Amino acid sequence: MIRFEQVSVTYGDATAPAVQGIDLTVPEGELCLLVGPSGVGKSTVLNAVCGLVPHFTGGTLRGRVTVDGRDTRTHKPRELADVVGTVGQDPLAHFVTDTVEDELAYGMESLGLAPDVMRRRVEETLDLLGLAELRDRALATLSGGQRQRVAIGAVLTTHPKVLVLDEPTSALDPAAAEDVLSVLQRLVHDLGTTVLLAEHRLERVVQYADQVILLPSPGAAPVMGAPADVMAVSPVHPPVVALGRLAHWSPLPLSVRDARRKAAALRTRLTGVTPPAPGAGQAVGGTGTGPGAASSVPAPRGDAVPDGIAAAVSGLGVRRGRTEVLHGVELTVRRGETLALMGRNGAGKSTLLSTLVGMHPPAAGSVRVGGVTPHRTGPRALLRHVGLVPQEPRDLLYADTVAAECTTADQDAGAPAGSCRAQVARLLPDVPDSVHPRDLSEGQRLALALAVVLTARPPLLLLDEPTRGLDYAAKARLIEVLRALAAEGHAIILATHDVELAAELAHRVVILADGEIVADGPTDEVVVSSPSFAPQVAKVLAPLPWLTVPQVADALEATA
């Protein structure tokens, strides 16, 4: 169905191809997973299938890509639209209408389908993706995860033979991700749809793949094969595979179920051993979830709070239009504490973060951050107290090059020259100064936005889906940076669907549902008791209270 014949792609005046040596075939009716570190060219490969490369992105395409017999060099994207459906990393940038139902119908209108067919398919898609309650909602009012489902639905209504998806579950909560993946499986198994999917959260998708294509490094030839075979050599792999490698299981498990069948001896060996608390090594004042005390934590830049509280929310209610998004929220975050804010899409996580930076005035209750009221404080003054890395990193990036972006960040924060560039180097090594932020991958842009915010060293750091688009190596570097910040006394709130990140980093987990806090406690207590938010290691080793592969590795080394 999809054929690459010695394909290479070189952009502009780049000295080396973005991808090269691609020679492979994706058979009809299979789900093929494209994996590799950030920046190796996964999006380039996907865009070559739908014709965006080279017709939209520019650059030079050598070799040949055919989809259902059509050569993408001679067929522009609109001439492939009836065969290939594409969902990019940024759904909002691709929407062309104003409401959910109109967006679902737009693709079919472009193909000239009959009104009765369009109506039936819209209803089917609304039910498939759990969007029925959102049919009349304006797209601009949806959460990131809801937008992602609408973008997928808009493609599904046209019934394409090939689906190309770039990070389709990155903004979805665990339950919504399962729903989307089950829909993709039904399309593959029941309708013979060919799915080519790039995803960094391999723990969600690798067990469903028929084939895996690994791009090991920029410009390197791909490796294609059965999922277990490729995961055995892949530099990026999910926690269940890392656990299998650690325990020397063969063949490697790809799912929690497969791993549990092999884990009896490992559970026996770990019985009676107490794992370290989540976030161990960070200083936390007065939470009871980590070592240290507020008096021993160095004060970050900004006004000190005598009792060590970085943010205090009391009886908070927030309305957006006629909708009450948050109500009765009570939350206190202390210096040196890392808190994971979790919950299904649309629960109010992003609204709570944006309220903490003054974007939404409370309809009820109060918000205090570092001794100030956010919505009554000017942006420059507020920067000394709190910084937000939003879901859409481009909202923070305005300059033409990475170097210019870093220079501006240093000036705005009053930081020494080179401070922002040093943060970029820690998060994403080898990103050139001269590259335009729009030419970075989604994960690279996110890391650049994070570096911009970190340059001001705000006492309270807010991150909205910070691992979206990041591979496991980049995520590990992010965890290292955030742990160091927490140890220096910064408070950190992560709004995330990444249960593995929460298990690795957070002292506390707060779960929101319909604008209310329904759970608030130590990470190991909250996530282990939740089927939706438990990490893979917790599911494999249950009922033992282990959360991460590093915890298990340290215990095995200590008891060897």
C-alpha cells in the first residue's frame, strides 16, 4: 500500500539529508509504528506519504514514494486526499471550520459526498470517539485532547485507505487514548485500513503494532521488523520493555499482560523490599512525601513566602463564558514540591494552570502566588513569581532563530547572557543556533519554550503536557532538570496525561474531574490505586508498590 524506494529528503540549504536510505513497504491493512528519538525525521517520513513533502514543505525529495499506486511527486496532497488521511501534531493549525460537527463534515464536503452519507458518517464518528456531547462546541473552546479527537474524527469520516498519524495520543488522557487506539484497531482489522503512526508514548501503542519502523539516528537507514525484535535493539522503548531487558526476559514483553506472565520470580525477589518514595532526592517542605524541610530549602528568585508556600488556592471557581470550568478548588503547593495534576481531557487542568498565571480572573475564591494575586499583577512582575510552559509552545516563540529566541529570553529575565542557551543544550543537545523554531519538531519546540521560561528561574513553574512530543531520552533529561529545580526550592506543577512522568517525578498527584479535585495524596498511594493512572511497572508488579524501572534496578543491584 505504501512503498518507499531509496528515499532521501533534504531541506533548503541543509548540509545533510533529514532522512535517507529509506527502502521499505508498508502492507495493506496493517498498523505500522514509526519510532525513533526526537529530530530523526519521523514527521518527514509521514509528510512524504501524504505529499506534504515536497509540495508544501519544500526541499528535495530523491527516490520514489507511492501510495496505492500514486506517486507523491506527481500527485499533490489534494490529489491524494481520497486515499490518505493525515492527522498532524498540532490539530488547531489544521482546523478550517468553527465547530466540531462542521469540522467532521468538511472533508466529506470537499470530496463531494451525498448529504445523507455525510450525516451518517458524522454520527458514527461522534459515537466512535466519544464526541457526541461536543458536537455543537466551538473548536477554540476545546481542550488539547478534545481537539486531538476531533482532528482524528475529521479524517475518519472520509474513510481513507491509508491513515497517517503524528503523535495521535500525545494530548489524550489514558482512557481517551485507549478509545482512539481501539478505533484504529477496528479500522485495520475490520476495514483493512493501512495505518502509519508515529508516537513517542510507546507504552500506549507498541502492543498493537503489526510492524515497527525504527529510525535510529538522523540520516541513518531505517530498521523494520516485528515489534519485539525491533524493541530489543531500539534506543527508545517503553517501561515494560525496559523491565524485560532488566530481568532478561525472552521474548521481550510488549504489554502489561505479557510481562505479568513472566514476572512471578521478580515479584518474589522484590517482596519485602521497600521502594524509595517517588521524587526521592528532592527537597520538600512539610508535605510528608519527601526529605527536607522548608527552612532548609534555598529561596528561589522572587518574594519569599515565610511559611514556604509557593501557591495557595482557596474555594476557586472559574467560568469561561456560561460554563463553570472549576469550582470549589482547594490547593496548596509548597516550595520544593513537585505536583502532578491529572484527569481526563476537559477536567480543568489547563484552566487551573492559566489561572495561576493570571489569564483567568476567579469567579469565586482566591489565588495567591508568591505573595501576589496573579490576575492583578503585570506580566513582567509576575514573571518573577511564576512561569508557564503552555501546551502550544509556539505561543512563547516569536524570534527567527533559536539564538535570537535565547537572547531575548535572557534580556526579558535579566539573566546573564547565555543562560537560556545553556538550558536548551541541557534539554536538547545539538540543536543549531541558526535554525528557525518553526523548523523544529514539536518536542524540540517544547524544550525551547521550557528553556525560555526556565531562564527567569520562577519560584513556581507550571508545565502543561511537558512531555508531549518528547522521546524517552529527552524526557529523562527533562526529569533531571526538574529534579534539580525542585531541590533548589522551586515548586513545580505538571498538568500531564503521562503516568510514567508522574511516577518518576511527582511527590503528589492531584486528580481533577469536572472541575473538582477528587484525589490528592502521595504519588504511590494515588496512582497505584487507579487503573487509569497507574504506570506500567505498577501494573506488572502489583500488588507490590513499585512504580518505575529505575526503582527496580536499584533494588536488584542492592540485593544482588
